[in-house]
Amino acid sequence: MTVILESLKLTDFQVFQGQHELDLTPRVKHNRTRSIILFGGLNGAGKTTTLTAIRLALYGKQALGLGVSNKAYEKFLSECIHRARNSLVQANSAAIELSFNYSSYGDLKHYTVARGWTVNGKQTKEKLMIFEEGKPLNELNQEQCQGFLNELIPLGVSELFFFDGEKIKELAEDENGLNLGESIKRLLGLDIIDTLRADLGIFVRAKSKEIAGIKTAKKFEELENQLNSLERKIETTFEEINQLRPILAEHSENISKLENNLLAQGGAWASSRESETKKRDELLAEKKLLTKQLHEIIAGSYPLSLGEKFIAKALKQLRDESQARRVIETSSLVRNRVDSLNKSLKSKLNDEKAIKLVREEFKDLLEPKVKTALIHDKSESQLHAIEQVVFDAIENQRKSASAIYQQLTKLEDNLDKLGKNIARAPEESKLKPLIEKLNSLKADETRVLLKKQQLKDDYKRLLREALELSRKLDNLSQMALRSKTENRAISYAQNSRDILKDFSSEMTKQKIADLEKEFSRSFQRLARKEDIHIRASIDPDNFSVKLINDTGEVVDKNRLSAGEKQIYAISILEALATTSGRKLPIIIDTPLGRLDSKHRNKLIKNYFPHASHQVIILSTDTEVDEEFYQELSPSISHAYKLNYDSKAGSTTPIEGYFWKTPLEETA
């Protein structure tokens, strides 16, 4: 079986106002069919809407999950009708048309699925039509049309090919194998076998109850009542979980739209205005302190550093004067000693010649040649104090003043930038309603997520309780059968259950072996750590997955990075798709959000170009940026940019990408 999606036509569906047709057929370029059709759009622009439309066209109510009530589905359809912001007249209907080629055993046929609905008051009327080779299949009513589509492309199989970030996340964080188990069962059709076994179990219990004694029959009735009550709770809980899915999707879409609207109105500046203002006040306080410190420096000895040459000259004068003073003082001391010596020589020896010789010997000291005039009357200690002040002014105060000046210059630059940012932010009163609405939506989303988690926990608990009650009923049936003559119908039913169990078990083992091989091949190709060889070991009973390295040790999945977990989940999905033996288009929504650049590069080089004969990627400009676009370009057939107008509240698809025009796309 091979499917190629040809086109998708949307009329007033969610963010798409009016009618828009998207060409999905892979185009031939340079004698080679290029498989990738790339959709680019910001959050809330309609990427997820595109995937939702394809699912809804094919599966209707089932696209929302099993157990969704008609009322919930009708509400969903009503909410999918576009609400125009710039028009007084609102649409009351929406439509999706999906055209595709379907090839099976060499037989190629062209189909168009047309699903539309109209809301009239509280009533929602849906219409589904299928065209084969352009002719309507009028012989099929609406239910038969849906059944026909389910046979063409089974829902369980399509989930292996049409997936989004949520599906990848569920598989990546699937610790107990619940999500993988559901995928494997749908892939093999084992969910139908499980239903048949359950129905046979009910038949066996009913017959066993008929032949049991009064006491045992009463116990049967008691356990069956408990089981029926649990099954109703399980069904209700499951329906409640599924009803939350479109609510969460709507919350996510509305939050994205509102965030884009806020950005368009300067919300990015407004969101940081408070922190920017606080930072500005902190910088102003710092500026005040630094300015005070600078004033204190300037009021001290710092001005001396401004006339360094003059100060050096003045210091030289003071030092010369100090030297001259020391010479004069020394001369005075020597003169006193010489006079004293002369007196002694004259009184005792009366030798004029000796006196003359002494005077000649000390002539230089007695009559020093002092060239420096003593202008300032400064002592040695005063000179040292002046030198210390000058040194501090030039070496310390000047450096401190320079450092503070640089800090103040930097502060002024930062204050200027902060001032501009604060000025850019619109008035708080203008954005306050939008911010309050956004906070309210996020709070609602959190409450719904918490409720969903609680319901999932309740669902698991109820399943365990129901399983335990089923075991008790089976044991009671066996006891009743052993105590009575064997009933042929019961025997056949019980044998059929056992055979179906063995068949299911054997089929599961065979497919799991294939799945493990395909996973190892895929993971090794996509993981960026070439030196790590990991294989999967899947438990056939509970479908839990163990990752085994090449030394036989179990690798803890929790130790994998977020990117590695996503690679693991995509490898599982690719392995499931390959094992299915079907060739369907791959549609993947926001695939690269949690990956680092190296993991993205692996997917872009080794996954997307080879994932399928047709690959539709729904991404943001940050996921597939210009560099990655160039890497993908040899495999890109064409691209669409989903251009969202926040004022009109609608999206227009334009052929091309964020930085590529249709003309450039032909390259």
C-alpha cells in the first residue's frame, strides 16, 4: 500500500479565513523527485492546524481519540470555524478537502475526501463525501464512508506516520510501555484480537454463571457488578482525557496567538519594563555613589595630578632648597668647630701658621657655593609630607579617578540603553488587558494539564482494579466448570480465547523482533554519538523498553539528554512505520524543538531526506533556519510560509520560505 497526498483545501478552518489550497504533491526537479514539502510558521500561525485538518479529513471524530462523545465532537467542529476579527458577518460553516493517490498491488486510484460542517444555532451538521477518480461514491452513507476510509488508511497505522511533538514526547517519556504497546497492538491489529478475547471472556463467564450454584452465582453477580461499574468509570475517564486534548490544543493555539499579538504591540519590551526600570534605579544609585566618591577625590589631592610637570618642577625646587639648607647648616657647624679649634691653637701654641692651615683645609665647608635661593621655608619632614601627597595624587588618586570615570561612562551607556528600552515599551494600561488574559490562559492551561495527569493516574489505577476483578471472575469460572459437567459452548469459547492469546503472543514476539532490529538501525543512524551502539530490548508482555549497549549493560533512559530522548522516540516511530510494511507520507509537526544543533543536523541529513517518499515538515524559523534549510534543499520539493496577521487573526499561506521566494525555490 502506497499513499501520496496531492492537495489540501481549507475553507474557513481555524486560522485560515476563506478558501486556501495547498499543493502537497512532491515535485520533480533536475530529473529527481524531491520528497520534502516544508511549512514554516511562527507559533500560532497554523502549522498544527494543517496536521489537524489532514487527520480530521480522514478520521472525523476518531481524530480526537477514542471515546469522544458526539457532543464533544460537535463542539470541536463548531470551534474550528474561523472567527474573523475584521468582519461583521461571521462564517457558520467550514470544510476540508484532501486529495490523494492510493496504490495497492499495482492498482492506482485517485481519491478526494470532502468533509464539511455547518452550525445552525446549537446544531452542528456534518457531511462526508468520497470521490473515486472524480466520481462520488453515492452508494455509501456517512458511516460507510468513514468505514471505507478506515480500511484504506487505518487510524492506528496513520499514527505511526502523522505525528507531532506531543506524540514524540509521550514515546520519549514512556516508562511503562503503555504508549508503545498501543502502537504495536494497532500496528498488528491485536487490539481487535484483545476485544474478541474480552467478548469471549464475557460469554464464558455468563455460561459459567448459568451452571454455577446459587452461592457461586451470587459471587459472580457481585464481581460482575463491580467490573461493570469499573468499566463505566474507565470509559468515562478515558473520554474525559480525550476531551481535554482539543482543549489543550486550543489553549496552546490561543496562548501562541496572544503571545504573537503581544510581541506585535511591544509586549517584549513591556514584559521586561519592570525589570528594566528596577535595573535603571539600581544603576542610578550606583552612579550617585560613584559620583560622590569622585567628588571626594577631586576635593582632595587629585588636582595636583593635573599639573604633573609643574609639580615636578616645584618638588625639584624644594629638594634643591632642602639640599642647600643642609649645606648651609653643615657649614655653620664646621665654622663653629673651626673657630673653637683656632682659639685653642692660638691660646696654647700661638701658631698663626697652623691656624691658617686649618682654615685653608676647611675652606670649602666654611664658604660653600650655594646656587639655590631659599625661597620656601620647609623642613625635611614637611618636604617628605609634600612628596607623599604628590605621590598619592599622581599614583593613587589619578588611577582611582580614572577607574571611577570609566565606570561612570559605562553606567551612562547602560542607562541610555535602558532608557530607550523603557521608552519603547507601550503604556502599561494598554497592554494590561492582554497580559492579564495571557496569564489567565496559562493558568487555565496548567489547571487542565494537572487535571489530565490526575485523570491518567486514575485511568491506570482503574485498569489495574479491572484486571484484578477479571482474574477473579476467570478463576471463579474455572472453579464452576470443574465442578460441573463440561459445557461444549463454554469449552469452545475458552479454547478460542486460549488460541487467540497464543496467536497474539506469537505475533507480538515476531513483530517485536523485527521492531528491535529496525530500531537499532534507525537509532544508530540518527544518534550523533558514533561511538555508542545501542539496541532495544522490548518486553512482549508489557512493552517496556530497555536500552542495551554493546557491552550488554542496560542504559538508563533517564540519563539520556532531552535531545537523545527525542531521537529515541523518532527511532521508535520510524521502526514501527518500517515494520508496518505500508508506505504512507510522513507528517511531522515541530520536530526539532528540543534538539541541540548536532542532533538537528543528524535528523536533517539522515532522517528527513529518507524518511518516506513524501515528507511534510511543519516547523518554525528557529527549527529549520537558513543553515539547515541549505542542508535540506537538495530534497525540498517546495515550501510554504504561513503568514499570520495578528490584526486580522488569520493566516495566509504563501509559497516560499522565511527567506526564500518561489522563484528561488526552483533552484
